[in-house]
Amino acid sequence: MTNPFECDADNQLLNIATGVVLPPESAQRLLESTEIGKKNMEAFIQDRLNTNKVSFWEPLKQLKIKTFASTKKKITLKSTNEKNGCDRVDIVFDQYRDMSIKSHERSRRGSSSALEVKINSPSTPVPKQWAKYISNPRNKTNLCTFLTQALSELGKKKLPQGKCLVIGGGCSDGESSLHIRRDHPTVTLSDLQANHEEADTRLLFHAKHASQPDSRIIIHSPDTDVLVLGISFYGELGCKELWLRTGSKDRLRYIPLHEISTKVGPKICKALPAFHALTGSDATSAFAGVGKKRAYNILEDSEVHQESLSQLGQITLTEGEIKQCVKFVFSLYPTTKKTPSSLDELRYLLFCQKRQKSEALPPTSDSFIQHLKRANYQVLVWRKSLVGNQDLPEPQCSGWIEEDGVLCPILMTSNPAPESIIELTTCNCKKSLCRSTCSCANNGLCCTEACFCMAEPGSCLNPHSNTYQDSDSEEEDDTP
């Protein structure tokens, strides 16, 4: 339970039992509920009793005043108790900033639908709808802060002698790292001060700090980004073995990243971050119908592509780098009889020769440039995984635009095709004879030879086509 005399929730309506904070508009309406009820009572008497303006039996409208929902459901959290003989455990947290390259994706997932819950003590109830609760970035930040404080206190009392716990990114500033040992005061590590937004990169920064020539580092994460970065940066960490612990229960497995990194070689390791960002990651989109396996096989067989992708991750893109990346995208799609000179021409050739659907075509040249800018920025972030202060440029110049305080990806700056083609409507009517579900008829257009029916009188009963034919026949009849 929250102590109401020690709570720092200024100008907020806080439930002292659960820690839930109501949004300002909901809190204001709840505080004014008595006045709202009186006004509705007076309206009821006037409209239903004193006059016949509204029928007495007409259902009452709900006021829809939001209140605090009590949570009584108990959730049991299970933890593992593996003894792997480690001397140090590092825990790192994400940072949830308003201007983030992932903010648009978080917004799409419904990040603002849950109320904020302030955790003031371990007795604060676990939210009943956990998925909804954790979708709010403020709740994630509050949870990280609480876990950092709780783990610090537990570590001082229960850590085995000779073991240490390092927590990064869980403090209020989001940059400090704490070193915790039993019966010792908590120490802030200046060597691990970092402004990383993503835990994916910060955990590698911590791994490098903990690495020794004969040490074994185990990273616990289910994220593919971490797998790619671990393989790419193994040679720079300075440890003997690097493992990725992923999965759970019967799907738990340990992946030897050091063996994979040694097997694929330094060229592919350097190109992997750019390859992953181009073909789809947490912050970048993927090419429709192009899987990672096919793309990797192409990268593995071509040293030219390995070299070109290794160059990504700079502040600005050069024309040469753009051309080389376009060639890599060419190789991801079926070959054509004619060699295309641009992605726009490749789209046209695949449409004409392969009869590909629009969603299976490669991106336009304009759209790919925006995608490449975003991928290059993401690679730039990853390239600085082993640096504490990343010093990154503003993402607004790298394929994103700010809209209502949220970074949204710029999909394209020009139309994907001429407006006359975009507005062209055709139908694919086979059995209905263009009578019921014809797209041409529904838009008030006559069918053309581009339609499946070919506008033939016997197979097309589009009323607009009949009107057109009737007008033609009338003109022919009036001709002397």
C-alpha cells in the first residue's frame, strides 16, 4: 500500500492500494462526478416528470465515468534456479524515450491504451491484464526503476560471497550502472556509464566490460537482433566463448556464437548488421516475399555484396553505397530477360514477364531510398554498441518524420506509379457477369478490355457499359 503522506504524485489521482494513476481527463471527471450526477438528475425530473419531452421509460444514458478497478487476481512468477558457476550477473534495461525510432511501432501495438501504475512498494498488486499494462512505456519505466531498487536491496543481503550483480539503465537517469555485492554499499560504475536506448546494444557494452581472455560470456535474450550482434561483435569482445541462451522449458537451448562467428568469417560478420537491417529488424521493415534464408545464401556467395554491406553504418550515404545496395536488392528477386537499370524498371519487368502481384514486387526507387536511410541509421546505432556515449545524429534526416511527437517512417516521397494507372479500375468478374460485386459498376464506371469480362455483351451486364453501348447504338440509328 502506498503511504499517502510520502507519495510524490503531484496533481495526480492515485489509488493508494494499487498504485494506479488515472489520466488527467478521467481524474477530473471522477472528481466532478457528484456535480455531473446532480445535473443529470435535474434533467431527468425536467424532461420526464415535469414535461413529456422524453418518455419516462426511455433508457438512461450511462455517464461513463472511469474509476479505479480493483485487481484481485494473483499471478505466480516462476524463476529459474540454475547453478552455472558464474561470478557476475549483468541486468540491462531498455530506455523508453518519446522520440524513438520504435515509437511508431509501439504506438501501433497500442502503447497508450493502458493506465499508468506507480509501484511504490513490493505490496503493490500485480496488474490483472499484464499484456495491456506492459504496453504502456511509462509502466515499463516504473517497473525498471522498481526492479533496480528491489534487486539492489536483495543483492546486499542474499548474494553469495564473491559474486556481484551489475544493473545498467534501471536508474532514473537511464545511464548509470550499479555494482552490488553482499554487505557492501552500492557503487556506481563510471566505466559503464552509457546513453544507449536499446538493451540489445548495451548488453554487448557490458559483455565487453566483463570479458577476460579465458572467460565465458552467456547472454540471455530471445531477440534475433542480439543473435546477429553477438556474432558480429564476438571478435571485439575479447572473451574465449560467447553463448546465447534463448527459449524456455523444453525449447531452452544454448547457441555458441563464438563458433558461428569463427565459421562465417570476418567479412560476413562485418556485413551482418547491415544485412539484418536491410532485410527486416525490430526498427526496419522487410521485403515482401523475401525470406532471410534466401537473402543470406545470396550474401554468402557474393564477396561484392559482403563488401558493399560492410560499408553501411556511416552518418551519410554515398551514391556508390546506394548503387551497391540496389544491386543486392536486384539479386533477391527473379531474373528477367532484360537487365534492369533501376528498381522501378525491375518492378515493370517483373510485372510484365512474371505477372507478379503488386505486393510481391520490389520497392520503388524512391521508397527504397527511405528504407535504406533507416537501415543505415540502425546499423550506425549497432556499430556503436561497444561505446558508452553513442553520440547519434537526429533520426529525422534518416527516413523518419515527426508527427504529433512521434517518429513515423517516411514510406515514399512520390507516387509509386502515374496517377492515371493508380486510378485505373478493372474487375475480375467471372460468374456474376458484372452485376453484383463488380468493382467497375460500384465506382460508376463501364468495363474495359482490361477487365476479365473484356466488356463483351454476353459476359458483361454492367449497367454503365450498357448505357455506353446504348448511346452508341442511338448515335448509329440517327446517322442518315
